[in-house]
Amino acid sequence: MLAGKLTELRPVVEEDLQNVSKWNNDETLVTFASGSDKAYQINNSHMGLSHYLEKNTLENNLLEDGQFFSIYSKEKETHIGKCDYRDVNWISRSATIGIMIGESKYWGKGHGEDSLDVLLRYLFYSLNLERIQIDTWSGNQRAIRFFEKCGFVLEGRLRKGEFINGHYYDTIIMSVLREDFRGGQRSI
């Protein structure tokens, strides 16, 4: 378990899948969190998610494939979201991340920022990564502002890289380097 001030990142367990299924089937939430990947996220059954969890628990190579975490609120011991790292490149010391606070009553209260801080500290100071990337879509201004607030900088724009609800949007690529990480080096 990786702990922050407000949240803990825990390995995903079977009991978490009920919430993940609920969030993955909330079309508005999945649209903002996944952009044009919504088609792959939405309408996944609990059984399908359970099979995916079992397969990845048994076959996942953390060094190559990354890892998924459940985000829990420390105060209430409540499962509130999910995050992950993937596409790890051990030569360039980089990875791609994703994060979603699925429970809307925790939005805007620091839980997303705290979870991201915990994940970045782990990736920079435990796994010794140098660069962390995230991508979103140009219509998700809330996410763009959030990542900028957390120290990410705009690196690129893939024109019309996303197709969402009948319209094209740009894919926005942002990153943070270890040397620019505002969370600083703290013990986990």
C-alpha cells in the first residue's frame, strides 16, 4: 500500500470491481476519463472485469506491463478511484499513467492531487523513472488544468487524434520530469 495525506493506493481486489464496473458504465465519466478509448471501457460486465483482474494478476509482469491500483480515501476507508502506470521504458526510464476519481463527491477536494502525488513519488523515487506522461483530449479542460496544477507541461498535440461523440478533438500529451516534480523527494 502506498499512502498519501488523503489517499492510499492499494492493489486491486475482487471487491473493488463493483465500483470499477459502475464507473466504467457511467458514460459521462468514461468519456472524460478515456476519450476515444471510451468504446473499450464502457459496458464491461463485472464478470469480464473479474476475468481481466485474474488474468493480469497471474500473467502481468510488473517490470514490463506496469500496475493498476485502487484509490482509497484514508478518512473513510472508501474506494474512490483507480490509477495505473504502463508502457514502461526502462532504457529512457519513462512510463505513461492514468488516473480517475470515480466518486464525484471526492472531486475538487484534493484526493486526485494527493493520489497523483503518491503515484509520482513511487514512480520517481522507488522505480527510479525520469519522465511520466499522460494524455487526454482537448475537450477535457478540467483534466488539462488539473495536470498543469500538478506540474505537468504540454508537450504535444496530435491533431484530430480523438473521436468523441461524433466530433474530432486533439490528443493532448503532457509530462512531468523527476527534476520538475513539485512533490519533492519524501519517503513513501
